[in-house]
Amino acid sequence: MTPAGITFQSVSFTYDTATNPLVAALSVQFPTGWTGIVGANGAGKTTILRLATGELNPQQGTIRRTGEPVYCPQRTDDVPAMLDELIAATDGDASAIKGTLGVTADWPERWQTLSHGERKRAQIAVLLWRRPQVLAIDEPTNHIDAEARALLATALHSFQGVGLLVSHDRELLDDLCAQCLFVDPPEAVLRSGGYSKGAQQAKRDEERVRKEKRQAKRAFARLRREAIVRRQEASRAHRQRSKRALGKKDHDAKEKIDMARVTGKDGVAGRRLRQLEGRVRQSQAKQESIRVKKIHELGIAFEGAHSKRDWLFRLSGGSISLGGKRRLSFPNLHMRPRDRVALTGPNGTGKSTLVRHIVRSLALPAERVTYVPQEIDLESSKDILARVRALPKDKLGQMMAVVSRLGSRPHRLLDTDEPSPGEVRKVLLALGITQAPHLIIMDEPTNHMDLPSITCLEDALDECPCGLLLVSHDQRFLDRLTTRRWHISQEKGTTHAFKLQQLR
């Protein structure tokens, strides 16, 4: 049996609305095992997965596939095909996968009330049960809690085919991947090892290229200076050879000039100059051929301010439905203007539902609240981008400057009709920054965001003077930014009742 594999040969792809190719002349082979696909938001990682699995066709080049490819999308809007079949299956593989990923029989009927972490686990479970020879997964650890992430890593380790993994989870990439494709449009470079090893090599390569560029610039400058000196020497030699400056009776001088021309001595300076000018042109061409990656300045600042109110909100205790018989109960909740609150709990315990309930209950002016939900569906993403394009030029420029400082290229974002989830979150952040918010509410803020952007966001929130309510499974992120914790857990002795406790 022929081993599974995918080979790109000189593949190029450009979206209809874009002016520049997202993938250009890409030649790469994906063998058995996991290959990471890494890069900034909007760099084309998802596009490469869709090309690899046949969801998109290249405009140039060819893609050879051996084995059935299956694609697991980043978004979790829709119920996965064959989830009902997996639920009904009783074979050993189905039981093991459902048990490993915690998939229960009622998930299909209550899909709309599932957390996005539960939806992601359902996606992965179906794909592993189908046993494809080629599996392309987009951001598998988004939304999921620490326990589910460990289960997911175990499941992915068991996969024996060709795996393509788009992720900003450095630990998962390092743990699973034998090689990583680093994407920076229109180029993509394959490097051996996980993300950390590849990133270190990329840094060394960039430093080497910059050193070559500096050396080439110095060599070019030296040759130009030498050419100026030679040009001056040639000009003096020309004046000395000229008979026009001599008197009619200066026969000895004219005879010397004639002798120099006969012997060829009069052209030495000119020939040297022409040779040197050729070297100057070669040096300039070499310098211009060394392409150094442009370094974009990163880092943002929230122009927030603390509210003059005594309270950002005060919410009376109660309970809310999580779908079916499942309910979440909570005590009286409040936030003061400078409070920094972490909301934590396992997948499916109602964190996002509670956040939406709080947002609906706020009495603050809408422009003083920056709310970034956990997930933004495709149609809403398109609407957000359309509103951004309609902004006045000064407002658009201000907002896109923030997007750029979060590591995404504004021209690529404005070119597309389907922004990536990470890009949409950056747009919402940029819009919020310009409003000087009194309260920032972010549900899983590090989901979909590339690694440099997460660092920028963390630094900005650390300096922001306004109130913060953050939902996250990233404990390091929360430890730095929050001082109070609200935690949701399942009540003992029941499978459908959950309770929020204020731990500090």
C-alpha cells in the first residue's frame, strides 16, 4: 500500500478580492506524522490546509495527494457531519474516542448550548473515528480547558497518518510536530523540529541575512568611494593628455602625448575606471538581491480610564439556564472601576452564558464597554469588516495602525472577504481601544491570536487603568492580569447544576 502524503509543486493562490498572492510558488512535501503550519493571523495558514485537503484549488501549480484528506475547521458554528453516527456507534474505537474526549449522547440535540470547547472536542472526535489517512486540523486547542487539552493531545498522538496542524499552542506544536512550515506571505519555509526549534532557526537565518545585507552595503559604499577617486584620477589624466591646452610651439609636450597614446598609457586610468564601475554595478545588484524581512513595530496601549462611578455593575444573585435541565446559580456579583476579575471553570459550565448575561445587564454607556466574545461567526465577521471599511479615512487609519501593531498586515485584512477569527478579534480590540473604555470584557482573549499578538495584548492590559473581566483557561495570563477570581464548578451529586463561587 502506498504511504499517505501530500506534495505541493509550485503552488500559488490569490483570493479574488486580493491584489497580492497569499501563497506563491510553494513547493513542499508533507509526509506521515504531524507538520505544524505557523504564522501570523491572516498569513494564509488556513488557506494552506484547505488547499491541502482539496477545499480550494490552486491557480498555479499542482497538489498531489495520496490518501483521503479530511479538514477540521477552526470555527465551531456547525454540527460536525457524522456526529450522530459516532454517538450511535458501539464499536471499541468509537467508545474509546468518546470516552477520551468526553463526548456524551445529548451533544447533537443541544449543540447550540454547548460551549465552544465541547464543540471543538466533538469535531476532533468525529475525525479521529473516521480514521482518515490525511488529517488537517485548524486550532484544535482553542476554547478547551486543561483537562480536555490533555485528552486531546493523547488522541492526536494516536493518529498514524499525515497530520497538518495549525496552532498557536507552542507546547502542542513542540510535542507533536517533526517539522513546521513557517508562513510569511508570499513565502513559506519548512524547518525541522517543533515550533521552538524552528523559531530559533528562523531567528538565526534572519540574523545571517541581515549580516550579509550589512556587509554588502559596506562593500558597495567602499567601491563607490573608490570609483569617485578613480573618476577624479581619470579626469586629471584626460586633462594632462589633451593638446588643446598646449601652445602651438610646445612640440615636446605634444610628442609625449602622442607617445602615450601609441603605447596605450593614456587609457589606463579610463580602463581601470570602467572595470571598477562594473564591480560597483555588481555590488549594487548583490545588495539589492538580499531581501531582509521588514520588522514591524509591535505593541499597543489601551486608552482606557477608570470610571467615576462607584460600581461598574452590580448584579443580584440568581440562576440562568444553560440549556435543557442544566442551570448555573450565582451569588450577588459586582465590579468596582479598578477591579480585575478572572472567570474560570471547565468547559460547559456556563462561563460565556454568564458573561453575556452581565453584558446585557450593564448600565454603562455602550461606547465605554469593550466586549470581545469567545467566538464570532462568519457572517458577523463579514459585517464587522464591512463596517470597518465604511469608517472615515482618519478613523480607519487609526484603527488599522493598531491592527498593524498587533502583528497583522492591514492591506491583507482589507483585501479579504472572509477575515480569520484572529483578525476579527484584533479589529474589535482596535475599535475598543479608540473609545477609552471603562470596562473591558474578553471571553477567551488568547483564542485565535498569534503568539506575538498575545504578548502585546497582555502587556497592554497590564497597563490599562480600567476594569477587566477576563474568561480564560490560560492561567499564566490570568495570574499576571487579575486580582479576583470567580470560579464555576459542578455541584456535588448532580450532573446538571453548576455554581459560581467568589474565591478572592
